[in-house]
Amino acid sequence: MSKLKSGAADALSDVLKDGITLAVGGFGLSGIPADLIEAVRDSGVRDLTVVSNNMGVDGKGLGVLIEAGQVRKVIASYVGENRLFAEQYLAGDLEVEFTPQGTLAERLRAGGAGIPAFYTKTGVGTLVAEGKPLAEFDGGTYVQERAIRADVALVHAHTADTDGNLLYRYTARNFNPVVATAGAVTVAEAEVILEPGALDPNHIVTPGVYVQHLVQASNRVKDIEQRTVRPAGDRISAELVNN
């Protein structure tokens, strides 16, 4: 049966509730489910716990949920591009759980695989390990990290079929695959949507069994946090090249 919905609001109408945990794919502003994020904002749900690599920037990506005052807690590895986020955190209005990037990815993967917890060396002896169980393995100290299982997961794919099978492109293939498996309900937006059987099974990254709802992504400009380029026609001097 087709999982394709008429739009982001339609796909999320029955799954969004106050107080839920929301896992969101992407890396900064790259590969984020922008349409689905905006639909969450427009729904007005509040007291969200958001799990994501970071919280976008002011006014873009997950930053729109911060601006709307809909987020109670954030579990992330990097938040340095968002001024309002920093202000709310320092003012005590936003609870933040910082998690090393690789650990965050593994916590999400574990959640999707039904693994309740795992041990890692990352963070041992730092604030990250405070209050967490420690154990010795092969002469080394490891910290226990709990898996993350979200109520709703939002992901962005490049290509999908109407059965919910997903392919990712470039930077989108970072946190999106692990986020997709970590949700009790997963909603995907895709730039290209094909009929069942159109995708090579050997190339599918996220099987449709993990995806409950699918929407067509809008044709929009793909933002980045910072752009650093030389003026047109500017060339590196021979002196710099030779040195």
C-alpha cells in the first residue's frame, strides 16, 4: 500500500503531540527535512525533546522551532551556529544534553536495532561521563550510553518509492539513515518519488519497513551555514602556489 501523503501537514497530523521526542536527520542545514520541520512549527506542538546533530541556525532548519518556543530539551553534538539557542540555554530556558557526534549516531543506531545500551571510550574522564555507569573491558575504562528511541523521526531522502524505500545523496547520508530507524513512527520527505519496484534493491539504504509516511519535498534553495568563496576571477598568486 502506498505510504505517500498529500503533504507534510497531512503526514504529521496524527503523530504530533505535546511532549514527544522528535529525532531529525541532517547535518547542520544540509540534508535536513525542511518541509517536515516547518510543518512541526506550524502545528504548534510544544515541550518537544529534539534529537539532532545540531539545531540549525537562527531562522532556518530546527532554529525555527527554537524561535517558536516549542523545544524543551535538545540532545545534540554541536550547537555553535545558533545564537538564540545559546541565549535560551544560558538563561536556563532550554535543557541541553551534549553528546559526542559519533556517540549520538550510535545511540540512534542502537535505538533502531533494539539495543538498549552500549559501552564506549568516548567521553571517559569528562563531563560527558558524569553520572553514567563505567565498566572495565580488556584493561580499559568505558562509559555506558543509553540508546535513543524517538516517538517520531523526520528524515530527508533524495529518492524514494511509494513503499517508503529510501536513497540518500551526499551529505544527507549522515544522520538520516540512523534517525530513520530510531523512530516509532518515521516520516520521510523525498525529492524524487517513484513507483514500487523502480529502485534497485541493492542500492536501497533505508528499507520501507522503517517508514510509515512519505511526502514530496518542495523544490527549494538548499541553504548552508556559511559560504566561503573567492571573488570571481580571483586567482591564487604564483608565490602562494610555489610556497
